[in-house]
Amino acid sequence: MQLTYERVLGAYRTMRMIRSFEEKLVELVNLGKMSGFLHVYLGEEAVAAGVCAQLGEHDYVASTHRGHGHAIAKGVDVRGMMAELFGRRTGTCKGKGGSMHIADIDKGMLGANGIVGAGIPLATGAALTAKLKKTGGVAVAFFGDGASNQGAFHESLNLASIWKLPAVYVVENNGWGEFTPTDYVVPVKDIAERARSYAMPALIADGMDFFDVFAKAGEAIARARSGGGPTLLECKTYRFAGHYVGDALAYRPKDEAEKWMTERDPLRGFAERVLSDGLLNQDDLQRVDGEVSRHIEDAVKAAEAAPFPDASEVTTDVYADSHRRG
Amino acid sequence: MSRELPTAFAIGEALRIALAGDPDVILMGEDVAGGGTRPAGTDEAGGILGATRGLIKEFGPERILDTPISEMALLGAAVGAAATGMRPVVELMFMDFLGVCFDPLLNQAAKFRYMFGGKARLPLTVRTVTGAGMHAAAQHSQSLYWITSGIPGLKTVIPSNAGDAKGLLLSAIRCDDPVIFCEPKQILFLSSEVPEGDYEIPIGKANLVRQGGDVSLVGMGATVNIALQAASQLAQEGIQADVLDLRSLQPLDEEAILTTLGKTGRLIVIDEATPRCGIASDVAALCVDKGFDLLNAPVKRVTAPFSPVPFSRVLEEAYLPTPQKVIDAVHELF
């Protein structure tokens, strides 16, 4: 896929939106205005942006507990997401899901997920639908290094490989599984190596570099779309914040995070690259920064002003109770 | 012209009708085709019961999907396919195997619609063999429907005969919610009347299969036949029993249970599962909670004991509810 001016600008808008949205969430939690278990994606923006820039409405993504970035990159309405996080009726899920269950199936977003690894078979099933219905769509599973130790990962890769499903398995290796370093729990140097057991091609991308993710994901997505089967794409990235908002981070060396943040910030790297290559100019970036900032502020205001769900809604939406005629 | 078929054949008939009528219906499971995936020659296994035999030839390998012995991927992919437009029917060979694939049901299928604010549809059916009676021991004989019945977002049904199996399965497949369809071992190879053609039995409605005014016997799956046998012996001593077949465990037809209780004032529930936290306990609680004024005697539960399912024929017979155990319980009420 070609990187046109619009696509590059769109990619920057996506990454900036994820960054600003989550910085705002952290601020709101610290002010005591927002509650719940929140896991932020700060530092990993280039992965969601680089992959989703090449997906359309007929493509699906399954996400993780760290799912805001995937939702934004897949086009879920940010105002609805903010309202959801405030537990409001106007939220993406009417206040019933919260951070770990933001989903919009109409937009191809099969949900953040509170269970590590659970999205991987779901995306595999969405890829099966695409194959059987011949939609031309692909399904992408985003998951972490930790999830690559789950049976769901191994079973899904095996199934996708024998059925040659149009799936892309994107492992976001951020070096930490909750509070434990990845190299303690994963015996292979690269998680990409695990694809070999399933006769699946694997790629490794610099997850802090939008352009590298875009290129590698493009190759994987093109293979899936053309009937070439699934790919495991490992994106080496870093989680700037803790496992959850409020994590004291006692387990992680301070200088490690500082080094990544000063040397490898994906937004700064993107800006430097597009300016030096002449893909965008300073005005473009500032315009997007301003638009995004206003959008987030509006979303917060609208969410705070929105009504809570009625208590009677606690038992609605459990069942469809509908039926297809035989 | 009535005809009789074994339950396993009736299930196959329902699957054939569902597949023929709706291109979104697919079957997924271990050995649902078996050797039928080979390009030529060998015959298909058609699943552990042979219920799906012949379907791969009729509908092809794109709709009759043999999976690896990999239940997490099987259930998880079926949930993902259901959420995106297919109508999968999964064969989970034995309900005991829930242990290796519970998350897609417990945390995904059951909760999508609710967590996503009503914006998901999960038309998924999980067919699974339940219960004891074939000397299959502790890991292939459990009646675990009490687990799925206790999870909001799932529906659980259990037929007691071949004709009901066909109609309930067609309802389950066409339902837009995830349905666990239990196939009790003790009825799978019993024959009973199966109407021709396409018909549905509604989920959530119990069926009064015998009328009598003295005591209510409430059964589900294989225990309906036990209740009927007990009822005919009781009739010889002048006690007339209502026999209610629950058919659906979630939703539970509370009205039908309270109606029969109102008629007899005495109720016994017969459940092949273990006694704690189960359907029998639920029915008893319902009678006490909403039917207290209707009761003329304590509610009795005839269940399996609180133990794993044993292997030896002698032990398994001791484990299962029997007509005599039901009759003994009835005698305690008069």
C-alpha cells in the first residue's frame, strides 16, 4: 500500500489521538474523575497505527486489555470511547463494557479483552468467516508477549495454518508481561520463532517505527488477502507506563523506561522522519495536534455531561432472544 | 405416518435441515468428517456418534469443518465466526472437555452482547454429549449443564427423546444467542417418534409429558424416562404423577414448574448431575421461594451423589438416579 500524503497525515492523527486520549485518561484517573482498571498503550502507538492504516471496514481486529489504541486506530468513535470510560449511557457499549471491553463490531473491532490471549482465537474465527464468505477481508489479532505463552495462541496458529486463513497475528512484544520481564517467561529470543512450529511465515518489525510496522504489516496483510495464509508479525515495542494506571513500577529499572522514552518515542520518531523526508510539514503536524487536543477536550466535556445508564438497564442486553426463520 | 429413529439420527436430520436451509450454518468439530476429508476412498466417521455422517459429501469440506483436537481453538474460532456472520454448530465431543475450552464460552460468547451494549449477536450452538450410563468413567460421563446454565448470556437445553432432540436443535441453531445443546448418553441410541420435515421446539418451555394429580416428577434429559418409569409403577399403587420435562435449563420455565406444583402440592426433581449448585437445587429453591403456599410436603431432590462418576457397572448403577430411587422419594412424601 502506498504512503500517500493523506495516509501519512492520517497515521499521525491516529498516533496523536491515541497518545492524547490516554494521557488524558491518566490525568482523569489521577484527579479521581475516572475509575476502573485501565491499561494504557502509551509508547506502542506505531503498532496499532501501522497495522490498521492498511485495514478497511471488512477487516476485523481482536484486541487486548491494552486496547484503546487498537480501537482508535480501527476507527471507533473517540467520543463514544470517552463516554464509555466515564460509564455513561452514550458510551460505545452503553456503559456496560468499560475500558477492557470496548468493542464496535460494525467497525470491525471485536473488542478489547480482559483475558490474556482470548482475542487470538476470536480473530481466527473472524478470518474463517472472511474465507468462507469470500469477503476479501482479513482478521488481525493483537496480543502481547505474555499471550504467546497461552494455549489459545498455539492452538490458533496451528488452526489458521492448516486452514490457510486470512489472518495476521501481531505480537506486541513490549518486554514486560504485567510485572515480569519477558525474557524470564519466554525461552526463545524472538517470539517470531514460534511461527516455525506451525509452518507459518514470520516477520519482525521495529514497533517504535511506524514505517517499519507499515511495511511488514503490509506484507502480511497482502499475503492474507491474496489467499497466502496467516503470518506472525512480532513488533518490538515498549510500554512507557506501568501495567495499569496506578502501577508504582517498582519492578522496572527507571533508566530503562527513560531511555526508550527519550530515544525511541514513536511520535517523535515519526515527526522527524516525515519532516526530513518532506512528507508533511510543521504546519500539518501542529494542525493535527490542535484538532486532536480540541477533540479530546470536547469528548471529555460531552462525556461528563452525558447521563448515566438507568439502573433498570442492568438486566438488558443479556440475550438477543431473536431467531432466524428456518 | 409416524416413524421412530434413534436420537443420534434425529440430531443428524436436524443438522441436515439446518445446513440445507441456511448457507451461514457450518459444522465444526473433531472427526465431524473424520476420514471424509481424504480426497477419495475412505468413509467419514461423522463424529463420535455418527450424527454427522454423510454431511461432508452433501455439503462439502467448507461447511463440515474437521478441526484438530484443539478445543480452545475450536470454541474460540467458532465464537469469532459467530460474531462476524456465520452460524456455527460446534461438536464438543464430551461436555467434560469444557475444562480445556471454557474461556470462549464463559468470558467471550456469554458476555459479548452485554459487554458491547447490545451490539453483538452470537448465533452459536455447542452440541455436547453429557451424562453417565456407558461405563465411560469420571472424565467422559459428567452432567455439567449446571455450569453453563448458571452463566448469564448462555442458554442450555437438553432433550429427553429423539423427536425433541430434532426440534430443540433446530431452535438452538436458529437462535441468535449461544446455546449449549446437551445430548444425554442414555437417550442417544433409544428410538422414539420423530416427525418428518422441519419443526422447532421453543427454548424456554417445559413439556408436561404425563398427567396425574398426586405428585409432580420434574426431569430433564435422561431422567425424564426414569420419571416416566417411576410414574407407571406408582400408578399401580394408586399414586398418579405429573411428569414435567424441563427441556430447557436456562431459561427455566418457572411457570410450568409452579403450575404442576400448584396441581399436586408435592414435587420431586430428578437430576443426573451432582447435588450441589445444580438444576435440582434451583428447582427446589424456586418451589420454596415462589411456591411456598402451594407445598404440602418438602421438595425432594433425586440426584447423583456428590462424587465423580465411577467406572464399574455396579458403581455406575449406584451412582445414577433410578425409578426405584424416585419411588422411594415419593413414598417419603405421603
